[in-house]
Amino acid sequence: MPLDGGKVRLRDFSENDLDDVAAIIGDDRVTHWLAFDSRNREGAASMIAAAMDAARIVPRTEFYLASAGSSTDRVIGFGRLALGGIRSAKLGYAIHADHWGQGYATATARTLVEFGFGELGLHRITAAVGPENQRSARVLERLGFRPEGRLRDHVHTNGAWRDSLLYSLLEHEH
Ligand SMILES: CC(C)(COP(=O)(O)OP(=O)(O)OC[C@H]1O[C@@H](n2cnc3c(N)ncnc32)[C@H](O)[C@@H]1OP(=O)(O)O)[C@@H](O)C(=O)NCCC(=O)NCCS
């Protein structure tokens, strides 16, 4: 860390990121699409603390990283690669709603994918996306992810069960 992703820089979180993180995950425009409801400032502080704790575990199995703009250190989003199984990981990401449509999620996801297949030696990366989340599906498809199927009642979020579409990318496909 950090990982240079062109228009973003992925780095570990610090307590100084609280305002930025609270603005992202306290916003229903963002969490509407996530597996958890909007969180208040305390919830944002807990998320940062958990990410910082996970970063200290050796060997590291979770890379929950802040996505900062290249010219400023402010956090505009985040990406997460969570290792599990054999050379496998789950990918997730979110971007502050005011910055959507500018390629930040693509840059964040691409950087994590390259890190995963490169430095971490992964074989398979998956991402679970709400069936209506066309923006996220577009990001994954652009990176070469393929749909695998539908996970029924995969998450309980925003007061209801929600299916997910599972996408995957294998090491020889990226
Ligand atoms: C999904 C998300 C991360 C995308 O972030 P972003 O920075 O806007 O993504 P990018 O700019 O890299 O790419 C967005 C793509 O969606 C497309 N898009 C934008 N608005 C769209 C819409 N209403 N319907 C379909 N596609 C749309 C864009 O055109 C772009 O594709 P293109 O470059 O091929 O044209 C962001 O919307 C977000 O944080 N959503 C809430 C959290 C979330 O869904 N996380 C992913 C959970 S699986």
C-alpha cells in the first residue's frame, strides 16, 4: 500500500477519513445498492476501525481500502477485496454519489483486480451485484467479469431480502 490506480490511489484508512466515509455510507443514494443500510457517523467510525484492524492481521485476508483522488488525499470511495477459499476473493466498491459517472469505480475495481491477480496470486475474483444495479454491472463487464447466476435472497438490506447476480473473473481472463 498504497496502490496507484491512475485517477485514484488506494490506501489504508485512517481516523482522519471519518468525514469523507460518513458522507459516502450515510447517503441513501449509495447504500440503496449495498448490502447494508445507511450508517451514521458512529457507524462510519466503526467501519474505519474494522478496516484498520483487518489491515494489521498477518497474513492479511482483507484489503478494505480508501479510494482517494490522485491530486488530493480526500476519500471519494472505497474498494474491498476479501480473501476466502483457495486463491479466491470477493470484490466490492462504492463511490460518493456526487462523483458517479467519472470512471472512479472502474479505476478502483481495476486496481484491486490487478493487485489480486498480480501480487496476491489469486485465481478467481467474484462480485455480487443487485439485479437492478446496472452501473455496477457495467463496471464489472468492462473489466471482463462474466455473470455466473443468481443468488436468491442473498442479502437483507433496506428492509427486504434481495437477490444478487454473481459475477466472476478468472486469472487467465483479465
Ligand atoms: C456502482 C458505482 C460504484 C459506479 O461508480 P462510478 O464511479 O459511477 O462508475 P464508473 O464511472 O467507473 O462507471 C459507471 C458505468 O455505468 C454507466 N452508467 C451510468 N449511469 C447509468 C445508468 N443510469 N444505467 C446504466 N448504466 C449507467 C456509465 O456509463 C459507466 O459505464 P461506461 O463507462 O461504459 O459508459 C456507483 O454508482 C456506486 O457507488 N453505487 C452505489 C454502491 C454500489 O452499487 N456498489 C457496488 C455494489 S456491487
